[in-house]
Amino acid sequence: MGPDPAVAAVRLAVREALATLPPGAMVLAACSGGADSLALAGALAFEAPRSGRPAGAVTIDHGLQDGSAERADAVVRLLAGLGLDPVGSIAVTVDGRGGTENAARDARYAALDGAASRLRAAGVLLGHTRDDQAETVLLGLARGSGARSLSGMSPSFTRPAASPAGDGAGVLYCRPLLELGRATVRRACLAMGLEPWDDPHNDDPAYARVRVRHDALPALEEALGPGVAEALARTGRLLRDDADALDDLARRAYADLQVPEAASNASLGDEPEETGEAGEAGEAGRGVGDGARVAIRVDGLGDLPRAVRTRVLRMAAVDAGSPPGTLAAVHVDSVDRLVTAWHGQRHVDLPGGLRAFRRYGKLLIGPV
């Protein structure tokens, strides 16, 4: 008699992810102790020996709840009991800048990057499911952030961190369960005989994702019928190829239009160029001065198709330090008007304590 169908589905997804990694190389599972990541870890413990590779797991202690260290220790013991090796917990500090959710995610990925590098892991597996994908797409719709947000989470991605091979290639992350529903994955977890920990934060309506999960998606299902989560996830998948192509064009344009730091800072003290752009030397430059972190030439930027230009502007804002999770379309559109509808207007305030302004033929972004 074969395994439970849910267990078989999770194992197959993990097996397919492992097949994309170098043979024999270490792989890690990121595990919170919740049902999704625990099922992922259980499937990895089953599949890794069959593919001839070592497999370990890491849990991150964000320190956001009383008893979090004890909970992390319990997860480590559970992971070790699955036969994964090495296993461990990493305590991180969540500073709250850009919102608790964003800060926790940034701290978590930084810790996972470090673990992968130290253990020379070929990849890190994450337990996001199709329902997580649907929530991400719906949150992107609510922000009005464009096709990239609507494309949701990528099945795999590389973070620009220290590579285990020392070649600067970064750390590869995979989401094997992205095509499986949360109910299926939870059923697999229980069928494996694993007892998940239900994080109380996942039921806290203070978080937008929780409100989407417990209120918005059920309301849409009631109004439109079943299958909304699957449809949202499918929409994200269909948009991803288009978004990837546009992002590639934007990266190339951004590289071409950027002004070297020394040149951009030096130009802030120059006399205004004779462009007829009234107001470029006025109030728009005050409050930032020589602290501009990113400078882009306006000529050429305005000629780009809007879909590419707004991506360039978003990349510039993020490079300057604006948190991606709080940088919305309304911010990017306001910066875009400094390029396409310039009439000497004031600076644009951006998340992260930044300002964008136009001066001397350049778009500059820096701290207030």
C-alpha cells in the first residue's frame, strides 16, 4: 500500500525540486514548525537519501513571542528526529523598520543566506503553498503595484549573497510546494505523523496577510464560487514570464542611465545647465543636498516605454534604500511625473525616509 496521496504529492514536488540541484550537494529546508514547512522537511528527509544527497534544516527564531527560543529548540529536536543533519536554530533581531513583517522577512533571509554559505548548501527549500501565492497576488492587487506584484512568488530565485562555491553566484531558493494547496500540505504533514505548531501570528488580524486569508479570500469564494485561490495563483504564473522580460529590459536601461556616485555628488554644486527646466535648482534640491544615493540621467529615461521606465524608477528607489514592501505604485507614479510631466514641482517623499527630486538634468534619490 502506497503513501497517503497528499504525502505522495508533497514528496513528488520535493523530488522534482531536488532534481534541479547539483548531484550530491547539500540542501536545506527552512522550517518554522508550521504544517507547511514541516511537511516539506518530512518529504526532504524521505527524498534526499534516495537522491544521494545530504539534507539539513534550519529554523529561525525571530524573538517576537514569549518562549520563542524554547519553541525553536523543540523544532530542532523534531527535525533531528526526521534524520535531517545538520539541523539548528538561528536567533535574529527584527528591528521593525519598514514594518514588522518586512523586517522579519529580511532578517530571516539574511540568516538563511548565512547558513547556506556556512554549510555549503546548493539550495534552500521554502514551504510556501498555492494559497500563499494567492494571498500574495491579492495583496499585490490591493497595492496596485503592477505586474511584478501580480506575478506573485517565483518557484525559484537566487539571492545575491555569499555563494557556497565562493563564485559570487548567490544562494538558490526553491519553493517546491507552490502548486499544492495548503489543505493538501497540512494533510500530508499529519499523515506523516508530524504535529505542527500553529503560529498565533497567523491568526492575528493586525497583519494584512491574515485578513486576506481569513476574510478577503473566503468572501471572494462566497461571492464568486470556489476556485478563487487557484485562479489567483494561475494568474500570477501567467504574468511571471512577461514581468521577467520587462524586468530584464529595465535592469539594462537602469545600468545605462545611472550616473556614477562621484559624478552625481559633484554635480549637485554645479550651476544649472541651460535646459530651460525652471525650478531644477530650487526647492526640489533642498533637504537632500550631497547625500543623493542614486542618480539617473533624465534624458533617455523619458523615452523608455512606461512599463520599463517605472521599473527603472522602482529599482532606483529600492537601491537608494526604500523598502520594497512599502514602495507602492502611487510612489513610483509620483516620481515618474518628475520625468514625464516636469514643471518645477517639489520633491517626492518615499518610504524609508527618502526623497526623489530632479536637478540639473538628473533624477536624484537620497535621505531626507
